[in-house]
Amino acid sequence: MRTLDIDKYHAAVEVYYDRDAGDFEERYWSNPVLQRIRQSFREILKSLPFERALEIGCGPGIDLAHLATIFPEKQLHGIDISGAMVSHAQAKLKAKSLENARVLIATTDDLPALFSEEQFDLIFVFFGALNTVPDLEEATEKIFSRLSRDGHLFVSFVNKLYLAEIFIHLLKGRPRSAFRRFRSSWGGYSESKYLQSKCYSPRQVRRICARYAFEIQRTGFSILYPAWYRAQWVENFSRLTKILWKIDQILNKTWLWGTGEYISFVYRKY
């Protein structure tokens, strides 16, 4: 992609998330599915040793502030493409007097220059921030360039191979919607707001990351458990969805792990 095209791409993503920033956190706290998945991400992250961590796509600083609070002796950095998101994150860190964390407006393209003299022993990406980069291979190379040897990368993606979603749309007679994630440009979750983005399969992620690191863990989320945008199912069928969450844990031991709404990986750099 040409530099001009990349700039336009980044600008479109920035505008989308600037508009999304105002009530982003309020919507998160009202969604039990997002809360449950985020807590699972955090538990995985907390099992990894680190002294200096970087979050890519930190949004309004929900996780950065959480980690800075429970690990006051660690140094944490966050970047986000959205100036509005970064403003929210900075305000949150200031309100909590968290001096061991800082946030900057930046993209993965900026990492080599932004941290030219620094490396991290933990880099993490929650939810789908890397679904919005213009070139995943280039972004991955730049991420690993800032990760120290034997450092860990936790990364998650919106999954191209979300089987439950495919079946639901096919049953409703919506074949175009069923395979929307297979398009060269996905467009995001909203029917009314377009987001520059692309979905990836487990195989695509593994092929790219295998050049730089060992895979030490992989997990699928919302295989049968409802996706975050069907949170009302959790409220309406509480007992059933608790069972589905447990079934997902079993399915993670099978090939079906890679068919959930989100996929996550932990890598240790060579």
C-alpha cells in the first residue's frame, strides 16, 4: 500500500474511533460478554512475567489503568490511533495518580521510531486492534522488533472463521452476511458505520507470527457462547449461556477452538 493510501487508511480508522470514544467505556460496562472475555484476556496476561509492557490499541485505558494499579512496580505504555481515546486514557491515569503508565497517539507504523532505544518484555493487543492495520505482516514485524528476546506477545483478533455466525445468517437466509468476514475489507460490526478492517483466520495469524516466535497458547472465545453483540442472550438465557461458556472451554481442546468470534495467541520471541 502506498504511503498516501496508508495515511488515508489511518485517517479513516482514527475518525471512526474518535467518534466512538465518547460512550465507549459506558457501552463496555453494560455488556457482560465483553467483561467476561476481557477478564479472560487479563488472566492470561497476568500469568506472563514482565517488567515493561506495551499495549497496542489501548482505547480509553481500561486495561492499562487496571494493570498499572495491580502492578505499581512495573512500567506500562499504551498507544492508540485515536486522539480522543488517548485523551480519555490520559485522564483516567491522571485521576488514579498512576505515574507508572503513559499513553501516546501512535500506530504500529510508529513503533520503530517511537521506541527506537527501548524494548518491552510484554506486548499485548486486546480484542481487534490489529484487524484495522493496513498490512498485518508489516505491523507484526514492527511489533516483534520492539519485543525483547524471550519476551511475550499476547494478541487477539476478530476471527474470519466464526462458524456460529455463518450458520445463524444462513439459517436466516442471509448468505451475503454469512460470509462478510471473508471479504478483503470486512467493514466492522456496524451496519451504519464503515470501519477499515480485515478479518484473519488462525492459520493466517500463525503463518505470520511463526517467523518470530514460538506459540505457547491459543484460545477461542464465543465458539458457542454468544458474541458480545448478542449480549441480550446472556441476560435472557443466563443458565444456558453459563453452560455454553463451559462447553467452549472443552472445545478449546479440539480443532473447534479456532471457530470462535475471537481468537487469541500467546507467543514467546525466539
